[in-house]
Amino acid sequence: MARMPPDERRAAIVDAALAVMQRRGIAATTVRDVAAEMGTSSGLVHHYYESMDDLLAAAFERAAGDDLRATRDALTATDPVGRLRQFLASYSRGDQDATMQLWLDAWADAVRRPALQQTSRRLNEQWQSLLADIIVAGVAERSMTCDDPNAAGWRLLSMLDGLALQGVAHRGAISPRDSEQWAARAAALELGLDPRVLAWRRPGPANPASPGSGDTATPRLS
């Protein structure tokens, strides 16, 4: 392989690990697989990453962190209710999002991999904080009612994750439309809103988002 600066080599190793993880799953990804993906030796991978746990955590953070940033950028509405609608829409294609499988894998493997557990927990807390901040803003402007935005954020995030992961693990068990309606209804009940103000339209040729609506769906993990 061509010589690379250390930072570029570490990034290339993470790229290779992520490619293998997306094909085979986190638990089945080995140092040998990553080396083969790069066309190099296992020794090179070990030189840059002391443990497989550290490498898997870095690759997971690449995917999950990119998606979190994309969702933050997508929350463009000027009002909290609009941003909440956009947040809910970010989960509306979880059943089609191949990388959502990585979250399912990460949660399953976290108990055995401390670095992966620490990374997935930190990112999950950032997702919850993003949602709780929207609720705090809604309460402040009196468009939402909530005694404990932090707890409400965890309840809603857990519900959304459960629906999205059902879509990944058991395709077809719950229809995308039902998931959308249940998410909107749960958020509305939690925050004293009319469910209709949280409705969004699934993007696609047959049902495009209305121009200028700002409700473009961004999967949790793109």
C-alpha cells in the first residue's frame, strides 16, 4: 500500500472497518476482515488501533456522528413545534436505513465492548439532548406543556428508537405509516399538542414533501 500520514491511515482503517461492519455486522467484524478490505496486513491495523473494541467504536462514531450532525443541520424551522416535526421526520425512514442496523448491533454488543458502550451512550445522550432542547424551547414560548423536558426527551427518544429498530429487525411488522402516526400521537400527548401539527409527509416520488415546508426527512443514521 502507498505510504500515508498517520491521520490519513487511521481514517482509512476506520473507513474499511465501517464498510465491513455494514456488510457483516459489528459482532462478526474481525481485524482480518478489516485488513483484507484494505489489502494490507492485520499487523498494520493493530499498529494504529490497540484493540478491536477501539476500532469498532471509532467506526461506529463515524457513522453515528455524521448522522447526528446531518439531523442538527436539518432542524431549520424557526419555531420549536416545527423543529420537533422535523426531528420526528428524521426517523420516518429508519426501516430503509441500512446504518440503523449499526445502532441495533451497537446496543447488543455494548455490554461486552466497553469502548463501544461508551461511544454509543455518549451519542445517544446527544440525541436526547437535541430533543430535550426543542422541548425546553417549546415550553419557554408556551407552545408546549411539559414539567420535565429531560424525562420527556428520554421517553420520546426511546419510543422512536423502538419503532425504528422494529423496522430494521422485523420488516413489515409495523407499517411506516403506523410508525409515523404513533410517533406524532405520542409526542403530542406528551407535550400537550394537537397530533395534526406534528404530521409530516414521507418523502418520495409518490408523495413528495411540499416545497418550502422544511420537513425533509433525514434518517437517524444516513
